[in-house]
Amino acid sequence: MSSQVKIATTIKGGEWLVKESAQTETFTAENFSEEQKMIRDMCTQFLETEIFPNLDRIDNLEPGLMKSLVTKAGELGMLGITFPEEYGGLGKDFVSATIICEYLGAGHSFSVAVSAHTCIGSLPILYFGTEEQKQKYIPKLASGEWAGAYGLTEPNSGSDALGAKTTAKLSSDGKYYLLNGQKCWITNGGFADVYTVFAKVEGKDFTGFIVDRGTEGFTLGPEEHKMGIKGSSTVQLYFQDCKVPVENVLGEIGKGHKIAFNILNLGRLKLAAAVIGGAKAATTESVKYAVSREQFKQPISNFGAIKHKLAEMAIKIFACESSLYRVANWIDKKEHELLADGTPFSKALLGAAEEYAIECAMLKVYGSEVLDYIVDEGVQIHGGNGFSAEYNISRAYRDSRINRIYEGTNEINRLLTLDMTLKRAMQGRLDIMGAAMAVQKELMSIPDFSDLEDGLFIKEKKLIQNFKKAILMAAGGAVQKLMMKIESEQEILMLIADMAIDTFNAESTLLRVTKMVNEKGEAACGVYVDMLQTYLYDAANRIEKNGKDAINAFAEGDEQRMMLVGLKRFTKTEPLNSKNARRRIADKMITEKSYCF
């Protein structure tokens, strides 16, 4: 396909759909620097010494415990790793921050508290605060002396964040804004010292405010009783003529949406990192249990049904991790590019995250669903014991479920994936239309059956190019047919988003495995090739099914027939013995007694 011939070194957000990436330019978990490996090991050790022995105490909300653990993490530099040194941070890169999110991600409720503190609890002030606000709050947030929380959601406004009813009115002396209303589901709410709260000034201008604990007119509700993440403090916030000094307005009056939505892009990627950490831990627990549990006079890890589950866990984690560090590195590079061009620090990382907002949304969806799959199958492997609170897999199962809801529900993020892609195409930021027209032209011509060139993973590359054509065909056809009505056809948008998620993961995995084989040789990477080929084989079936459902929802007659024939062509795969591939993957983990990739 002509639009995919050029191999890009710096890919714009969404551009992977119409351009190939170079594996030499792709960052993977195998590329961690020595310092990044030390950060990884520090996080792992912190969980083993401070968190895992105290999980029951954390879940019982022992007074003062979570706050003290957050402070300890701050003392080790885990909270302010990317904050500038002048505000008490370490000034490290975004990939290092992603590593901390991943490797603390196995910490159940603790990982939720830390993620909320370091992202939505601190970044609004760091990126939108005045110099005085930053000097006052960020050093204490970076050290963990103070904990941060974020008040956006209300009882009647979840996904519709701008529908908030909390109001802010200027006092008669002009010194305070009087906040009235309530916020719900506030992570860290019970022990936080600093809250970023959104309210409408005079009932219309959506605005951010910094509210200190103990402010007159500000009270907290009791701790919520939740299905999972029981140790994460979650309360409602109540404001009754709450006197917030005018100097605590965050950003500009009426521009609160910029704070809320820009911070969410980073939150989505960081959530994907955290759930990968949780997924690896749950997989390791399941492998260990399968090796030690005997039925019919042998370990259940000997059985094909169990091997299938373990291998599928590994394949999903490996694909998600491949996409995660690919995007984290893009954001890091873009941030440095913007800084070099003179963009202020406060706008550089947010601008980089906005550039890759499409990919952040996809990562959030896939990562949260990977963890849900893994803990569900983990309970199944544990059998009746998995349903017992004595086994940690039951805690992992309960804790996982929230991830598909917060940071924007997975439905909202699927819709955003397509919505942002199409809007960028309309704005001329992405040449989606030209590529879609090239696919349409290809459908009308005789298929190319010429031999593929020689090289590493040529068939796999060709298949991924075809996956992209399937997306362009379905999306282009839907836009052409439905025009402005496409926004109300959520089912179609979500189907195409799933095609995009599978394709992005497939390409990220291919780039990672290609890089590994080039560095270590194919003989040393056999099990990684198994993961790549099994993911591609299964993704082809999913893409064909999702594409078929999307096309059948908007096309008919000759157009429908032509697109369905094209879809079949674009998702055709070579035969693969995926059973044997999965057994090799599972056997590697069984030998190592852990997720070892």
C-alpha cells in the first residue's frame, strides 16, 4: 500500500495507521537503562517489604497506614520522579515514571493511592498552577509529606464531567470563592491534604480550585464500602459555602476543562502501566499454584487446558507491554522535542500526551481488559481456593474490576479512539482519507499474488499492513455512508476501535520481537516468536469478526459484498498450530515458576 511504504522515525499520534514504524526506533522493555532497572528493582523491593506483608491491614483501612506508606514512597523519590528539581523532584524522564507505575502496579490498593497522588493529585498544580502555588504545594507533594486528591466526579456527572453542578461564587469582599456542592468517588479523599476541585463560577464557567484540608465549609463523608480496592480511601467531598481564597484558583476561570481532560491522557497511560504490573503478579501467582496443585496424581500445570490459560495470559501481557513502552517513549521524545522548540515545561508533557491521546485511550482499554481476563482465569486455575479470601488471587479479582470504569469508561475510550482519529483526519493532521481512498482503489483491482520479498517476518509485516487496510476500509466506508450521523452509531465506532487496538498491539509486538531477534538471534527468541504469531493469528479472526459486524451495520448490496470480500482478503492468515505454540509458552513459565518474559 503506497501510504505505508515510508518508514517513519517520529510518528505523530494516530499516524501508525498509515505509516510503518522502524523497529530500530521502537523502545521496548528490553531497552531499560541501568538506572531504569534500578528504579524497577527498587519498586519491586518496596512492595515486597512494605506492602505485601500489610495487605490485610491496608484493606482494613487501618488509620494512618496508607498515608505513612505514601510518605515512605516519597522519601525514596517514587512520587516526584518527573517533577523538576527546583520543586523537590528528581527531573527524570517519562519512561522512568511509567516504569514506577508498572512496578508498583502489583500493590493492589496501595498502587491506586500512589497513582492518584502522583498523577491527578499533583499534576494539575504542577502544570497549571502559578509559581506561588507550585512553590507552596509541589515540594510537599513530591516528598509525600502531603497527599493529593482530585475532585471531578459528582453523583449525577460521571462520563459527562462538564455536567458538574458544584458552583463557585465570589464573596462580597472579593477575597474568596464560596463553593457549594459535592464530589463523589474521591480516591485518597479520606487522608489527602490538598484537593484539586472543579466547580462552575457563577454556575457557568467550569474552573479548577486548590482546596486545602480543613478549609472552612469543607467536610468529608465516611469511607465507601467497595467491591475491591478496599484499602484505597474513597469518600465524598461536601462544600457548603466553602471559603477558597481567590489565589487558589487553578489556571484560568472557565478553562477547567483543559486541566481535567489533559491530565486524563497521562492518567490513562499510567493506568495501563499499573495494570500490567498487576497482571504479571497475578500470572506468577497462577503459575506457582498450577505447579504446586496436584490432581489425578500430577500437577495441574501438566494439563493442556491449564497451559492454554497460562499462555494466553503471557501473550496478552507481552502485547500490552510492547504497546505501553512504545507509546511512553513517543511521549518522552515529543516532550523533549517541544522543550527544545521553546515550549514551557508546564505545557511540554501535556502537549506530548495530547499528541498521543488516541494511543493512551487504546492502552487504557486493552490494559484494563487484559488484567480482568488474567485475574478471572487466575481464579479458575485456583478452583475453589480462588474463591477464598485466604488466596490473594481473590483480592486481585475484586481489585481489577474498577479499572474498566475510571479514567473514562472503556466505552468512552473506545469512542474517543475513533472520534479523535477522524477529527485529526478532518483537520489535516492525519492523511487517513488519502490512505482510505488507496484501499478503495485496491479493492477494485486484481489482487497482487506476487512473491513477497525476503527478510525477517515479511509475512507478519504484510498481515499487519492488511489489518490497517481493513480498518481504513471499514472506517472510510462508514464515514462516507453515514457522514455526520456516524457519531450516533456507537456500535460501529466501537467495533472499528477494537480493530485498531488489535492492530496497534500486533504491530508493537512485531517491532519488539523483530528487535529481539536482530539482537539475540532467532534460536534464542523462539518463545517470543510463538507469542507474536499466536497473537497475530487470533487478532486476524477478531478483526475479521469486528469488521464484518461493522460493515453489515452500514453497507448493503454490491458495496457490502465487495467490502466483505476485501475484509476476508485482508485478514487471511497462514495455518498455525497455536496449541503447540501456547504449550511452549506455558512450559517456559512453568519451568521458571513465574511470568518470565
